[in-house]
Amino acid sequence: LDLGPNVGLKTKINISDIYRDCVKNKPLWTTLHLNELIDLQALLNISKYTGQIQGQFNSTNITLSIDNLLSPELKSQLGSFSANLEDFNTSAVTQQMNSVYLINLNQTADKITNLSKVQTNSNIKQQLSDEATRLRQIQADIETNIYPQMKNLNSSINTLRLTTRQMNGTVGEVLSTVGAAQDFLNTNTTQIVKTESRRFLDCQLGYFTAFTNWASRTITQEVGRCGPLAGAVQSLDDMFCYSIVESLNAFWFSLGWCLIFFIPSIICSIKLAKHYRRMKHSNSKDDSHILMSHIPRAQMKII
């Protein structure tokens, strides 16, 4: 029984084919060949919508106002700071520090001591000797306290000089980098925004495409699997054959043997019936030699 033309299908399909596919747990889409009735690809085709969306996006004019990364005042301040770093000179401070090392109060104290020796006045001699002692004490304090601090100061000045050179280079690099970044933004910001917007749009359209593919795969491969229907038919078959028919096997067996012996008997009866006929009159020729002996019968006499 071809069911295809009855439901508008071009493919020949019958109940056995449907049951065979259901045993394999195939979906109804492939079992009933629904693709000949419903054009699913046309229903889920979003290319015309994506083309329209992309056309509208391409016709959109994107214009952005670019702000300055560094204001002119800040650039001027950085330039002045860099110029001041270049003018920073530590040589004068170094020379003054070196002049301190040239001072030797011990020599002056020795001269005062020699001068006190030639003095005849004991008061003046004592005063000169005390002054020489104080000068030597001052020189000792300078060598003990001032010289280490001057060494630390000299080291700090050298470090500061190196730092100013690095800062000067860093400020120049910052100004150069900011200028290049500003030029890049002024030139390419609109294109960057448009490129990223297109990437976002393609991502969103990709979601719709993935959804339509999922819907098509679900409808054609997942939804409406007819394995349970085949299982139900098989269960009915098992229930009818094993629960009902099988219990009557003895009856069918005996009925079969009866038919086996009864039908040949009927045939034989029909075949032998032509040899049987009822005799209406006796044949005298055949019965002439037979002597009939009458059996006496009891007779009732009525008085």
C-alpha cells in the first residue's frame, strides 16, 4: 500500500517502511519524508535578513570627536620641566664641596702654635695656644662629621644627575609617544570603531546562524523519533501473540488434526457416494436360486 500519493509525497512509502524506520528510532522528518512537504531550509534561511542588516550598517556614517590626550598647557609644563632638567648643573656644587676638602685648619693651628712660642707675654701665649687647640678640634670635627656627610652628598648629587638625565629622556619619550597616539587616534579612530562594530555585528549574526542550524538539526534529527511507536506496536504484538493466541495453541492444534482427518474423509465419502444406490425391486434372476424360509410368526386370534 503506497501512502505517498495520498499525502502529497513523491516518494513511495508504505507501512512496512514506516515501521522499519521506527524500529531504527528515526525521526518523523526522515521517516515520512516531510522535506517534500515543508521547505525547512527556506523557512530558516536568514541570509536575506543578514544582507539587509549589513547593507544598513555599511550605509551608516560614523563620526567621532577626538579629545586631546594632553592639553597644550600640560605639554608646555612638561617641556619646561625637561628644559629645567637640562639646565640643572651640579658642577658648581661639586666645586664648592671640593674646596672644603682643601681647607686644612691644622696648618693654621701649627702656625699659631709657632707664634705663641715666641711670645713673651704669658697671657697672649696662652690665648694663642688655646686658639690652636680649638682649630685642631674643629679640623678633627670636620674630618669626623663633615667629610662623611659630604661623601654622601656627593653620591646623592651623582644619583640625582643620572636621574635627571633619565627623567629628561622619559619626558621626551612621553611627549613623542603621546603625539604618535594622538595622530593615530585622529586618523584611525573612526575606522577602529567601525571595524569593532562590524566584528560585534558579525558575532551577533553568528548567534542567529547557529540558532537556525540548531533548529534545523533538532527538527530533522531529534524531534519526533518514532522508536516508542515501534515499541508500542511490538508490545501489542507480543501481548496478542503470547498472551492470547499462544494460550489457544492446544485448541488450534486439535482443530488442525481434526481438519487433517476430516477433510480426507469427506473427500472419500464424496468419491464413494456414487457406488451407493437404493434398490427399489428385487432381481428375480439373481434371487431364483435362493430359497426363502419363512420364519413362523406369532399370530393373534381375536375370539
